[in-house]
Amino acid sequence: MTAPVPPTITEFEPDVEAILERWRAWANAGHSAARFARYQAGDEFAAQLIEARRGVRLKAITTLTDSKDVRATAKWLHDRAIELHVPQTSPLIGFDAVALRYTRARTWQACAWELDPDLPEVQSLWD
């Protein structure tokens, strides 16, 4: 009797249309949320954080739409997160600028992971 053959693991294939639809919805919601934060709540910093995530998603949408290679796009998005990496601990001086950079890095990473969940973590959560 021969040993059973383990099942093969199929390569992950993202549903690109569903991802694009989700990113568009989030970007649209971000526009409304930023307007609310700024004009209703008077929270300019929250509006900037929301707009940072929205801007990344809009660029990710354009990049993925223009690309024919999902894996290459995931790598490109991941590389943007690498470029923006910030230290593990949030700073006391210059916090706002670093928090915006951190937010962009986390959003690039999240977009890349939706296309290729095997990519390594670049920007971990702050302590």
C-alpha cells in the first residue's frame, strides 16, 4: 500500500474586480469621512489621516487597473510600503508627519497583501 499523496496547494488568485470595487468604495467613503472630520468635527488631523489612506487607495486602483500582472502590481505596492517604513515606536516630536507616513505605509501594505498575501510584513503596528 502506498502512502496517500498530500493535496497540492493551489496558488492564490485574487478577485481583482472585487478588490478594485472595494478600494473604490473605501476611497469614496474616505472622501465623505474626511469632509465630516474637517468640517463637522473640526478634526484636521483625522481628515489628513483619512485622506492619506484615500490617496494611497486611489493610486493603487490606477496602478492595478493599468497593470496586466497582479503579482508585479502587488510587489510595486509593497515597495511603496518599504519606502515609507517608519520606526516601530511613535515619536513624540513630529508625530503628525510620521503618523501620516505610517498610515500611508500601512495602507500600501494592506493593498499589496490583498493581491499577494504571502508578501512579508513591512510596517508592523506601532507599540
